[in-house]
Amino acid sequence: MRVNSEAQRQQMLTEPIGKLLFKKAAPTVLIQLITVIYNTADTYFVAKIDTGASAAVGVVFSLMAIIQATGGSIGMGATSLISPMLGQKRVDDASTVGTSAALMSVIAGALIGALGLVFLRPLVSLIGARGEVIPYAEDYARFILIGAPFMTTAFVLNSVLRSEGQAVYSMIAMISGGILNLFIDPLLIFGFGMGIAGAALATMISQMTSFFIMAIIFLRDRSIVRLRPKYIGKKPSVYLHIVRMGVPTLFRQGMASLSSALLNIMAAPYGAAAVAAISIANKLYMLVRHIVLGIGQGFQPIAGYCFGAKRYSRVKKVFWVATGAATVICLSIALAVYFFRGPIMVWFRDDPAVVEAGSAMLRFLCVTIPLMAFSTYVNQLYQSLGFAVGATFLASCRQGIFFVPLVFLLPAAFGLTGIEAVQAAADLLTFVVSIPFLIYFFRKHLSAPDAEE
């Protein structure tokens, strides 16, 4: 049965914010956690092979980030357009955007996969694989690249479902893939003796499973937005709008890939243990970041609907409720990780060098993790309401504008300690910059009286 678009719109505009945010954010948080499970499960099981294999997962993570950035940017570009369109009752226009975005993601994923397979050895070397890590990285990256079109398109389908407030469906699809990954990861790695290649194959199969489940949801008309050949955009402006609104996500996630690669390159002279330690610490950091993003992805369609309907006070309220809830969660996790950072590292890899370096990095990260929600949601506020320039700048701060200079300056001054502190320093500077951006946005775009229907 197809979802009633007007009922969904009224829910977004009238239901109490706290209840509505929980309803929309709970599925998206679970989806984000499943994304972390894909990576963390691989890190955990592969770490049982040896330190070189564990380092390879960290190296190839930057490649996965490129694939995810591609699908995520197209999906977020579509989301930024679809939610306000649905708030304005333009369902056919929203379907055109959704269908065009899905087509773009298939083509983009196929290009990344084909080029990556042709230039596999130079690619893994470029993103930080050295010496004993290179063969492992090649084995892992090969299956990831084969599955790239399914991965990018799954991200887009997930985003389209979220944009219309139907995150429960995408949650079911992503959880199904994540649970499957947990079972077949150790089976392929150890049971079939595939080693690190088995971990990559498990991830590929899981991503394909999530894709097919979401595709069935659209084919059976369980969504407001319809994906059909007749809705493929005929005008270049459709694709340009999607790209323009997706640029902030591309910058944010693309810069995350760049920062991951740079950290691996800077850590490589300190040995595979240092690379493995940074990989594990980053996975824990990304766990928190994905929770924050999940809450933000619940907040974005609400903000989009309300902004499209000119309910500006409601946009501001959902921003503060989301920021407050996520900050409390971040603070709680930061305290837990700070006090148990050593045992956490041992759980992944019981190697003294890995534990020491990883624990030091987690100590730095725990200081700035509570600031993450505010800066993330200021960025998402700009993006979800269609202000691409400001969103692109903010998205570039954490992993680009601040991170890139720091990743060279801090290690030069403090060695391995500098590498461990880079991400925390970039997060702190991003938080500071986000404050005036929020003040300006509230005064410029959300100060008018609410419209009456």
C-alpha cells in the first residue's frame, strides 16, 4: 500500500517535536549503526589474523569512504530537494528527483568500481598501503570495488526513504544486511579460509542484500516517492540541482576519505602497529559520529518539511532538541570510552604497541566528541534547507580546511602524538567556526513569522 503523502506532511508539521524526532531518528540511528557494524565487524575479525591484515582494513576504509561519499552525496542532494518538495505537495517533482538520483548512483558506482579494479595496485598504494600491508589491501579492496554500484545505490535509496519520513523501511533493509554480515564474516574468513578477502566478500554480499530489499520496497509502491523510468529527469537542471545540493556531503565524506588516507600515510613510518591502532580508534570515533549523523538524518526531513511550509519556529525547535539529545549521548559515550579505552583496544587487538597508540588517540578524541553534535547539525541545517555554499564550507572544515594542515603540522612538531591528536584538534576548530554560522542562519532565514495554512 502506498503511503499517504498528505498524512505524512501533517505529521511533520503538527506532531510534538520530541516524539516526532524520536520516531524519525530511531530508525536512522539504527541504520547508521549498521553501517558501523559493516566496518567494525571486519576490523574485529580481521584483527584476529594479524596486525598487517588489521592495518589493511584501515587503509581500505578510505576507499570505502569514497564509495560511500559518492552515494551519500547523490542521496543527500536528492534529500535536500525532496523533503521541501513534499512539504509543498509536489510529489511528482520529488519522484523525478528520486529516480534521477538512483540512475546517477548506478553509473557513478560502476565507474568507481571499474577504474579501481583496473588500477588496483596503484590505488591501494595511494591510500596508504605499504610493504606487507599491500597484498592484504588488494584482497580486501577487490570485492569492495565489485560491489560499488550496489553500495552507492543503496545509499541513495536509503536517503530517498528518509527524505519522505519512511526511515523504518530502510532500517529493515540495512539491519538485514548488517545481521547477515555478522554471520558470514567469520564463516568466510575462518570457515572457508578466505582470510581478509572473505571479510570483503561478506561486506559486498550484505550491501547487495540491503540494496535488493530497498529496491523491492520501491517497486511495490510502499513509498511516497516513486522510482519509475517515466520519472527519469529529461533536463540537465535536475541532475545539476542534485549535484549542487550533494556537494556538501561529497566534501564532508570525501574529505573523510582523504583524512583517513593521510593519517595512514603519516602513521606508516611508525609501522603496521601504528596504522592498525589509528584504524581501530577511528572505528570507535566513527561509531559515535554515525550515531550523531543518524539523529541528524531524523531531524533533516522534519526541518525540510517545516521550512518548505514556512514553519520557521518549528525548524529552530527541532534543531535544538536534536542537538541537546545528541550532545548528552556523545558525552556519555565519551566518558565510557575514556575510562575503558585500554580494554577496548585489547578487545580488538592484543598487541601492546597497538593498544598504547590507540588508547592515546581515544584520549584526545574523548575531549571533543561532546562538541560533535552541534557542529554537525549546523552543517546539516544549511544543507537540508538548500543553502549549499554555507553547507559546503562547513562540511569542508572538520576533514579538510582544518584537518589537512594539522595532519602535517602536528606530527612534524610532536611525532606520533601529533598524529593521535589531529582529529580532535580539527573537531574543536570546527565547533568554534559553527557558532557564528548558526547565529547568522537563525537571524537571516528563520526570524520571519510562521505561515498559516
